[in-house]
Amino acid sequence: MDVEKAPAVTEDATAAAAAPVDTVDPRLLVRQRGFAGYLGDLLRRLRSGELGSVPVVVGLLIIAVVFQLQDSAFLSSNNLSDLFVQSAGTGLIAVGIVFVLILGEIDLSVGSVSGMSAAVLAVLNINHGVDEGLAVLLAVLTGMAAGAVHGFFFAKIGVPAFVVTLAGLLGWNGLMLQILGPSGTINLDDDGIVAQLTNHYFADKAAALGLATVCVLAFLGFSLLDARRRKAADVPSRPLSEIVLRTVVLAVPAYAAAFVFNSYKGLPLAVVIFVGVVVAGDFVLRRTTYGRQVFAVGGSSEAAARAGINVPMVRITVYALAGTMAAVGGLFFASQINAANQSSGAGSLLMNCIAAAVIGGTSLFGGRGKTWSALLGALVIQSINSGMALLGTGSAVRDMITGAVLLAAVVIDSVSRRTQKTAGRA
């Protein structure tokens, strides 16, 4: 019987098989093609479900066009400036919600925590004569403690976050009513720190232009520094042309906002604080070990634990952060009415804060989100409220429209995740 001989393996074939295969980072290929490469990459990302902030930005533009056609006062400087200021309270609370949603959890107590913190401030400062600065600090610490309690029961005891924070919603609201006492309303000092949060404006035009310039130059500087660091490490980095383009894209809305503010009363203190908190939160999430741990726990708590991450501690600190931001937001709402009363933190505040985070682009399924989502989402909600107020539409219609926008955001998020899985990018 003849046995077939295996074909001889040549030395050249052996060498070819043993030779390392050079792989090229796809980002390098995109950048080598210039603008056409970036455009093609953007379209590919959109087709694969990586929508980013595109839907909410498009939504803001549609809202602006629709309400401007209905009432020309919508895009006036005074209305836009007030819109930004009124978005601050909701947006600050939504920043804390973003961290919680990245964990894949929920916090139903932020409205009650914000009201309770405002009540603590008012009672300490007005009724007991405590220095307002100290009263503000104690009010914020109260919110932090409440959030830490929620995190402890969730992370250490194993009680579902929904149940814990629902109990907090009821319990902290009751404590707020108890703190306020029979009068139910405590007026704040008209010239105090809290009153100035939403009522102080930097009238000098250089303030708004200066802040816009600082933001743009800081973005440019950090981008150049990051590109230099990555190039030194021999990893793909953004070319100078892309950095310049991104800086211009940021400069347009920054200087447009400065123009709007200077056309009214000047740069609002509330906007400075709000943007500062958003930037700080973005830095924590994207540039620190703690931020990476939050994303890791939100992606898979079991995998995070195996990687050595202290999952319970991350969860407790995230809820403590959410409580802190709820307290800060509560002070901003107290500043708007210059009082703490029985309606503080009630009504649609909770739903608006959660809706702001989700509408802005934070996923309800965990593992994905940015603090900028809080800013964009808060602007969407306040734009709807402002436009409806100009048209004299009742709160019932406003709630229905906000609910529809929230549903649309969740649907987009769900479809986006499904598309990414299909494209193998989830």
C-alpha cells in the first residue's frame, strides 16, 4: 500500500510562519486618511450604535427651533441666561445620579435628601444663629451621610438599592417636615451665601469672555499634553489638525454662551459652579483610578471583585457622592425661592433629575455615562419647561412631553446597545 507523503515544509514557509505579523492600529489608518477618514469613522460609529451625545444635541436644536418659531422670546438673552441658571439645581443633582447609573443602580431618595439638606441649613442658620458658611457645610455633610447610609445597606447588608432609596425617599422627607416644624417655611437671608448662588452675576464682560477663554485654552493645553505623552509612549495620538478642530468646536458654544450672558446681566455664579462640578466629575471618571473602578463595577461587579476592586466601598462612596450632590442641588433650589419649605425636594424634582442624566446619554444599564450628560439633559428639560412657560402651557402637558422625551432617550439607549452587540462592539 502506498502511503501519501506529506508535502515538505520549506525553510521559507517555516520562516514566514514564525515571523511576527505587524498589526496596525485602526486609529492610525483613520488619521492617515485625514478628514475623510474621520468622517468615515464617525459614520461607522453611528451605524454600529455609538451615538454619544449626538441625539441630545440634535434634540436641543430641534427644541430651540420649535419654540423660537412659536415665541421669538425663547432665544432671547434673558430667557437663555435664566434657563442656564434654573438648570443648575437639577443638573447638580443629576451629576450624582450619573455616578449611580454607571453602577447600574438607581437612587430614588435624591429629591428628599435635597429638601432635608435645605431644611437643615435654614434651621441652623436662621433659627439657631449658626454661621451660614458652617450651616452650608453641615447641610452638605448631612446629604453625604444620608447617601452613605443608603450605600451601606445596599453594599454591606444586601438590600436592593431600589428598596433602600425608596425608604430614604419617605424617611428623609418625613425628617425634613419634622425639622421645619409647624410653620413649614423658613425664609433665608436675602444677602446670604445661599441667596447669592442663583442671584449673583459677574457684570464685567471680561468675566464671561475670560471663562470661555480659560476653558478653550485649558482644553487645547491638555489635548496637546496628552498627545505629547502618548507619542512619547509610542501609542496612537491625535494629530495637531484634529486637536485644533476639536478646540474650535468647543470654542463656538463657549463664546456663544459668553455673548448671551454679557447681553443680559453677565456671567451667573450658578453657571460657573455647575460647569466646574461637571468638569471635576468628568476628570474623576475619566482620569482617576476611582473613576475606572466605578465603570468596572458597573460593567461587571463580579469581574471587578476578581480584579481586586473593593466593590462595597465603591458602591458606598458613589451613593455618598449622590447624597452630597443632592444636598448641593437642594441649596440651589432653596436659593431660587430664598427659603426652605415643605415642598422642597417634592413634585417632579426626582424624576427630572433622573431624566436629565438619562436624556443626556447615561445608560440605564450601567457601565456607560459622562457627567456632561447631566448638563445636556438638564438643559433639555429646562428648555422644555421654559418654552412651555412662554407658551402658557400647563404643567400636565409639560410632564407628558418630558416623559415622552425620557422614553425616547431610553429607547435610543436600548437600540444603541443592541446595535453595538450586533456589530460586536458591546
